[in-house]
Amino acid sequence: MRDSDFEFIRGLVYERSRISLSAEKRELVAARLGKRLRATKLDSISDYCALLKAPGAEEELANLIDVISTNHTFFFREIAHFDFLRQTIVPEMRARAAKERWSRFNVWSAASSSGEEPYSIAITLADCMPDFPWQIEATDISRRVLAKARDGIYKEETLGKMPRETVLRHFQKGFGPHEGNFRVKADLRNRVNFRHLNLLEGEPPFREPFQVIFCRNVMIYFDRPTQEELVNKLTRHLVPGGYLLVGHAESLTAIKHSLQSVRPATYRKPLSS
Ligand SMILES: C[S@@+](CC[C@H](N)C(=O)[O-])C[C@H]1O[C@@H](n2cnc3c(N)ncnc32)[C@H](O)[C@@H]1O
């Protein structure tokens, strides 16, 4: 890949998603662009850059962000967060709900990818809070992964170590041509609202604040000023005392924020702020 092409792609990706591509990512970027060259039937990355510069490139820009961003995820990833949700956050918020007259428990999965994270939250809440209303907002910049998430269909092998009874309670087993697939049951799917959102563009459209925000394994792709901007934006959408859960490889130590560190990868907005 020519230097000028890499610089162009790097600038465009940053402008559109704020994903920060360091020089070491050059080989990875070239490999991922290979997919788009095949799809667009172009011969070189330079031709592909020309396509992106031409009028009407909006759709291809979305495809570019799709191949560059990493969508890797799985059910109950970093399970300590789900244990903490069940054992600590839910009981604490239930106690506050009565006093503070909350009508609903709101959770946001801010980089939901193909749905494994928000559905893991939904399964946890359905099982430990059957008697209180809750709703999950799930957002991602990639329309491709959001379409998969809305379908809620997963291969059996991706259900991982989920106990059999959990799978039977919350998934429909596919038969015939759908053998080997499991679909999240409609009652759970209906409580997860998927929408397209660039976390760094404008203000998220939510009216109600969240008791918990999961923003995991996405900040790692952003530079420090962007991480700071994002954490402060997310904080504004938390109730006082609400929790922000980040990926275990992500730390907020290098950025300025107003959250309290509670345990690894777990932060809380002060009760009075
Ligand atoms: C590695 S996945 C993490 C999925 C899940 N949170 C987890 O921890 O398993 C990162 C996701 O962040 C999304 N993403 C990247 N940049 C984004 C942005 N600016 N706004 C919203 N989502 C973004 C990607 O499309 C991808 O699906």
C-alpha cells in the first residue's frame, strides 16, 4: 500500500469513526481492504481510494468502516461483569427504584456488535429480575453487525459455556434447514432495541438515563482525547450512582473523568455530582 493511500484511509477512518490506526496497523489495514477490493472488483488500493473520493461514496464508506473495525464478541464475555450485575448492581438498583420511583431499569450496550453482549445482559436481567421492567438499548456503528444482532440467530458452537437450561429457556432451536442454529426468543429480542449510532458523533438520542452502561472493547481503538470525550459523554447518560463497565484491557487511569473506580473495569458515577 502506498504511503499516501494509507494516510488517506487512516484520515478517513478517523474522521468517520474516530478509530485510530497506528503505523503498525498498516499490514492489517491492507489485508482488510483486500475484502473490499474483491467486492468492488478493483485491482489496487489506489483505485479503491479513488472510489472513496468520488461523489456518491457514502455506502462504500460504511463498508470501509465495517472491514476496518473489529467486531469480535461472544456471549458472557468477561463474565465477572455479569456476576457483578446480578449480585450487586441489580439488588442495589432495585432498592433505589422504589425510593426514587423509577419505572424501569435501563441498560445501554454502547458497542453491541452482533448482539452477544446485549443478549447476555438480557438473559441475566430476565433471570434475576423477572418482576421489574427493564429495557436495553444496543448501539453500534456497523449496520452489518446490527442486522445480525436484530435477527438474533447464532450457531450452536457460539453459545459457549452457557448452561443448557439457560439455552433452552431463552433460545429456540432450529430444525430442518435451520439445524445447528439457535434464535433468541422473541420476548427477549423485543426488550433489546438495536440502533445505529456513532458514539463520537453528536449526542446519543436517549431521553431516560441509564442505571448501567456497558462500553467494552471499543475504547481500545480510540486515542486518548477521544476516550476522554466518550467517557464524559457516557457519564452524562448515567443516573447518579450508575455504573460504567469497560473492557478489562481498557483503563481510564490516563484520562480525566469524574467516575469512581469500584473494581477492575468497573466505574461508578458519584451519587452527588
Ligand atoms: C470488539 S467489538 C466489542 C463488542 C462488545 N462490546 C464486546 O465487548 O464483546 C467493538 C465494536 O465497536 C464498534 N465501534 C467501533 N467504533 C465505533 C463508534 N465510533 N461508534 C459506535 N460503535 C463503534 C464496532 O463496530 C464493533 O462492533
